[in-house]
Amino acid sequence: MTATLTQYEEVTARYEPVIGLETHVELGTASKMFCGCPATFGAEPNTQVCPVCLGLPGSLPVINATAVEYTVLIGLALNCRIADWCRFARKNYFYPDMPKNFQISQYDEPLCVDGWLDVEVDGSTVHIGIERVHLEEDTGKTTHIGGATGRIHGATYSLVDYNRAGIPLVEIVTKPVPGTGPLAPVVARAYVTELRDLLRSLGVSDVRMEQGSLRCDVNVSLSPLGATEWGTRTETKNVNSLRSVERAVRYEMQRQAAVLDGGDRVVQETRHFHEDTGVTTSGRSKEEATDYRYFPEPDLVPLAPDPDWVESVRARVPELPSTRRRRLAEELGASEFELQSMANAGVVDLVAATAAAGAPPAEARNWWLGYLTQKANEAGVEPAELAIGPEQVARVVALVAAGELSTGLARQAVDGVLHTGDDVDAVVAAAGLRRVSDVDALAAAVDRAIDAQPEVAEKIRRGKVAAAGALVGAVMRATRGQADATVVRRLILDRLGVTE
Amino acid sequence: MADELTRRTAAELAALVAAGEVSAVQVARAHLDRIAAVDDRVHAFLHVDRDGALAAAAAVDARRAAGEPPASPLAGVPLALKDVIVTQAVPTTCGSKILQGWLPPYDATVTARLKAAGVMILGKTNMDEFAMGSSTENSAYGPSHNPWDLSRVPGGSSGGSSAAVAAFQAPLGIGTDTGGSIRQPAAVCGLVGHKPTYGGVSRYGLVAFSSSLDQAGPLGRTVLDAALLHQVIGGHDPADSTSIDAPVPALAEAARAGARGDLAGLRVGVVRELGGEGYQPGVEAAAREAVATLEKLGAAAHEVSCPSFRYALPAYYLIAPSECSSNLARFDAVRYGLRVGDDGVRVLEEVMALTRDAGFGPEVKRRIILGTYALSAGYYEAYYGQAQKVRTLISRDFAAAWRSADVLVSPATPTVAFGLGERVDDPMAMYAADLCTLPASLAGVPAISVPCGLSDGLPVGLQVMAPALADDRCYRVAAALEATAGHPLIDEVPPL
């Protein structure tokens, strides 16, 4: 099954990739695309269904106006032209997760066309053209039981959940993106990341790749450097994480290069990405030959968005992530790179809010990018889902700045908040975490440490200041870490009559 | 008494029930008894819902007993419902084996409106499978028989409803018309049948054959009855995006006005292309006589030419099969209806294929294959695309005709009822039964068939077409013609 791969450096030394991305986004509307069923995720199978989304004989679709509005909002945010007249079309094919054995989609008359999205990669801007943004209905979800692959072939039986059938789905298709060279995989990932952030900022979807509300197909072709014609492309489906987007493009580049190196032709086909192994495998060649027999959906009337209404939607396009990043870069005094790191970690809003709550931007950034991202990773959640929020982080920063918490104590305080969900002050009080900076209280501990290790004290007196660390450690242990190590060190040296 | 009740018009029955002279239950029983007595010969019904009809009748009576006004002008009137209209918990087969045993979990909008109006649904009537045909011979459950001559077809696809109404099993029937399936059976059974303006009656719950053409409409023995029924089922429905958001014209009023027999100032266009070769002389003669009658009532008739009408048949047989090939894809054995070959070994595609092979009849298969081909990449423009252009041309012919005519008329069918078995092996001959009715279907304009005499003892219908949303004109002209005859033609039907 595993294909021969060419070393990545060799690929990019000889070939130029062209990439293209098709992204499917489930819209976060209250109801489905063509009926009134709830569009929420995670309900018991086949409980959010009705005659329409089950495609029962006689049932008819009615367009969800909010889904159209969300699509126009996405189109406008992607700098598209909004069609003044368009239609839905039927895409005909048989599959058990399709209640009607056709999908209501859009074909040659999409709602939004010809836009663009700029993405930042390594400090430079890549301009990604958007071919179209169209609206369609999602299919049901099949689970194939038995068989080794989890695919329908070889399965003993299949379970179908139609809760997802009819959920509004927006497809965003890029124009082919040439000229990115070795950066192609990174550009692909950066585009999907940027798109995800943009969709999130529009509030039109929860864009969770792990729940399938954002799904990606990647198109890749290679041509020899300097060639005037592009190569044959493959379409890799089932690419369901940001990391996978990058891996899938990279893998396809390496695989196609090996094919071309061997003097063979790349087959135009659908391929499947395997999350576990990182490889792509050929889909059934039959799929490529499918004739969907598109024709205008006769059960729906054409959609003709009123220009005034489109303008009113345009006025509601919020500040987009790229604009916001530039503004925040200024406000937070962060570099583009630092902002990119924050964006990748999903903490831009958290840092901004923490800064707004009074923390110095650099401190806010350090907390969220460092310790808190680590905690989120450990817990397997997004930083925004942690039990600690910007207000609490700002309070921790303030306590540190006031000298009441050391860095170590501050982390313990954060841990306490994460554990208990209480606020910082309550955690500090309950656990007795206040830093001991009272010199009188510390003096006794210092004396005890000197008395306990006279030979170390003697070394210090003789000028070997570095040995003070052992005594500082003893004091810190004795005060259960609540002492300020700097103060302790100064007290020890004072006591022994030594200066640094 | 019971026999007398079944001879009454819907309007008369509603009045009797409203006045308390008979109960709705008595009316329902009389018709159920009639069905029990004659349907073994007529075979109009696929399913008789005795309990449902009597329960609906009891509700009408209870409402009257409580002193409430009738739910509608048709409260307490029984009706025969074509089996392509979905009825909750009552079998709906569309005349097909593939839906055998399916109990729909919901009511069509038409069904719901009938129930809300206090109309008693007696049962579901026979039809050509998925409404594809002109004789009911494509029903998987055997054909219906024309009450005028049991060896002849009652028309189709709504032949079960037309046979039921003509056999006095019900005063009213619901049909659906895609290319003529209300008007043609009405014509050959001596009834009034109206295809509303496309979008005039909700399609929600009408199992789709060709979505851009299908319309449900009334069948009755008089123009007024048809108008009253149309008013009950018509009007905007948010569940059907193609439903027109406009008030239903005052149709019963138009029928009553027409019955007064004054058509002064009405411009009648006689369509040149809907006549001549292939038309029986007796049919053409009856239609000519009807036009002469309209002129006597004050109308001015002249010939109009609609040259694109001659392409209606080929255009229709590309558009309707194309849409049906997609609409009927859902019958796949996965969720409901027939399942064949599911032995735990065969894969899904085989079970789907075996089920569709066993579940669909030859005409349905023919049209699915035709439509699949017409929509295929590389053929789409030449077939489906071209047919849509013809459709536009036909609409333009109508638009041009409306400049000189308020209504257009033609025979409703080229021939009177043909014999059972006569055309089953000749699809083109069968398709020709819809020659007159196809243009109005493709253009989405309203058209009525009203009895205009007999030819060789069999009924002939005159088709009256009007501009979109002017359904009232159809009823007015039809009622004027009906009034001149003195009594409804159906009174002349020989006893069974």
C-alpha cells in the first residue's frame, strides 16, 4: 500500500507544486438547511429528523434564510462578488447516507464568486484567490460495522445517522495557488488556519475540525520547474486537522514526484488521507467517473439577493482576524511572529483580554503562550476552555508584580484555579500561598540553615559566594517555597558579612 | 335514500348536511356502500379507509351538534383521493409495488386542508404508477375501468379518481396533473377536471413525478363542485417554495357567474395546432359545437396559432423523465418500502438494484432511463437544455395569444376513451393521449376540461386555458358551457 516517496528537498529542487483547497464548513444555524430540525451536534442518532431531511416521498425543501445570510457574510469577508441571481442544483448519486439519493447543492451558479484571502507565512503575504463559495446540504453519517478498513467495502452492515443530513454546509473553493514552492504545505495549512479564524470571527460556525464541522479536501499537482503547463492533480479527501492539511500536501508532493521520477504519469483521481499513517491511498477509480447529472433544483425557486440587503450584511462583517492582528500587534507591542504564534495557539483573544484587564501585554502573552498552553495541551482542550480566564490571569500577574507571589507560587495559584475553579485570591488564601517576604520571619529560618550547615557557611565567608545556593535551597524548603529566593539570598549573605 | 345521496352534487350534499337534513355519517355510509357495491367492477380504489371516513363524518356531525358553523362549504362531503397524495398512517403506494406497505408519518398539505375542511376521505384511488401514464394500465395493482364502458380506460394517470367520481362512488376526487393527468381522465369520464396555475395548490406531500410540472387539482361532476374543492385545497403554503403567495381567486363565484350564461365581451382563441391529424372527427365536431355555443353566449371566437405547441410532446418527454429520474432515486430499499434480495450476503448496490428492478414497472423504468440519459454529461444541453428552451417558446406562444384572447380552447383529448389493452404496447400512442394538455402544463397556466358532448356515446371534453393566476376564467367559461346543456353530462352515464 505504501507508495515510493521522493525526499522532500529533492521534490522542491525539481518540481513546482500547485495547490488548491476545498473546504466544507457546517454552518451554526439553529435549524437545518431545508427544514426546521435542530442542527446541533451530538444528539442520539436519528432523533433530529423529519419527512424533509429524511427525504420521505412528497416532502419538499424550503431554504433557510439564515444559512443564506451566513454564506453571503462569508463571501463578503472573502472579498467575493455576491451573485444577484443564482440557483440550487441537484447532484445525483446513490449512497445510503443521502436520503434522496441526490444532494441539493449549487453547480454553475454559486452564491459568491471571485474573492481572495491573504495569509501570512514566514513574515510574507501569500494571496489566495477564492473561486467560489456555495451553499449545500450535508449528508447523513454512515458507520460501517465489521470489515478491516471501516469503509463500506467488507463491512457486515452499516449504521446510518440522519441527524447530520440537511445541516447547512458551505463549500469554499480556492483558485489554483501556484508559486509557493517548498512552502506549499505550510501555505495550505496557513490558509485553512486563517479561514478557520475568519469563520470563527464571523460567528457562522464553531469550526471544529475534530467534530467535522470544518473539513478539507486538498488538490495537489506537480510540474517540472520552469514548465509552462501544470501537472495532473489529485484530490485528497478526509483531511481533518490543520496538521493533516500540511502532511497531506507534503505527502502528495513526495508521492507524485516519485511517480514522475519513475517516468510514470500521475493519475487524476480522488485519494484518501489516513490520519494514523499520514499516507494517501487511491480512492475507487469509479468515483472519478461519476456523472452527477446536475440540473437546476425544480423544488426551489431561484435565489436573488436584494443588493440593499447584501449591503446591510456587508455592514455587519466584523473586524477580520488579519486586521485585528495588525491592530493588536500595535496595541500589544508584539511582532508579527509573536502574533502568529498566538494565533496558532488560539490565544490572541485571551492575551488581548488579559492585557485589557490590566496585565502588561508581554506578561499576558508569556502566560498564555507558555504555561497555560501547556496546561491546555495536557488537558486536551483549547486554551479558551481552561477554567482560568483573562481576568484571573491578570490578577495573578498583578500579584507577582506586587511581589506577593513568586513565579513558582503563581503557577501553583494557577493550578489551584484550574483544579477548583475558584478565583485566584481564594486559592491563594486557602492554600497559604502568600510569599514570605517578611524579613523577621525569614531571619530565623536563615539562622537555622546556617547553623545546620556550618561548613557551607564557612566556604561562603571565605568568599565562595556560589555556595550560598545550598543554604537558599534549605530556606526555601523550610518555608515550603513561599519565600522570595532573592530576598533569602541577600539575607544569608548579609548574615555572613559577605557582599557579591 | 342512500342511492339518492350518491347522485347528489357536492354542493347539494354540503347544504343537506349543513341544514341537518342528513348526517355526514349517512352521507359517508351511502358512498362507502356504493363503493362496496360497484368497485369490484370499476376498481377505482386501492385502499378504502372506512374507519377514517366515518370518523371524519362523525366529527362533522359533532361540530354541527355543538352549534358551530360548518368548517367549509364542503363539510360533510366525501372524496376520493389519488394515491400519490400522502396520508398519515393510511397506505400511500403511488400505484407502485415499491411503496407497498408504506405508512406515511405525515399528511400532505392537500390532505390536511381537506381534513380541516370537514371533507371525508373515503380512500386512495388507483393511478398509473407514479402518475406516469394515461390509462391506469401502468398501475401495479391492475387498471381501473371507465364507468361509461367498462371495457375502456378511465384515462390517467388520475383514472382511479375519475372512475370513482363517474361511478358515483364519490362526488369529488383529487387528481394530479403533470402533462394532462387530471384533464384527460376528466374528459374521457365526462367530468370536470381542472389543472390549477402551477404553484396554485401546494405540492407538499404530493409524491413528485416531475416537480416543475406536477399540480394537484379537483375532479367533480359539475363546475361548481370542482371550484368549491379547488378553493379548499388552493392557496399559499410556506412548506412548498414553488407555491404562489397570492390569494386564490373567487372560483365558486366565477362558476356561479358563468352559469348565468353571459360571456359578452369574452375573446376566445381556438388553437389551430390542437386539432387535425390524429384527432377523431367526433371529438373535433363536439369541440366546434362547444365554441359555437360560447359564441351564442356572447363570446367572440377566432383562430390563433401557437406554432411551438407541436414541440410540446418531445419537450415534455425530456423534462418530465429527467426530473423523475432524480425524484425516484430515493426509492432504494434503505429507509422504507420494498426491499428485495437482502440476504445478508449481497452488497448494498445489489439490493438497491434488485429492489428497483422488482419494484418499478416498465413505464417507470423507461422514463428513469430516458431521464438519466437526457441529464448525462455531454447530452444535457442537447436534450434537457433544449427542452427547456422549447418550454420558453411555448410560454411565449401563450403570451402572444393572450394579446388577442382571454382564454384559449381546444379538445381536451384527441380521442374518446380507448379500449383497455389497446395502447399498452405502443408508448407513443399512449403519449399522444396528452397532446392537447401538454402545452398548458409546460407553461404552468391553468386549464380545465369540461364535458361538451358525446361522440359514439362516449364523453368529449373541451379544454379551456387561461393566463397564470386567472383560474377563475376557466371556471366561468366552463360553467357557462355546462349551463347551456341543462344538466351535467354525467347524468347520461349508463347504469353499471
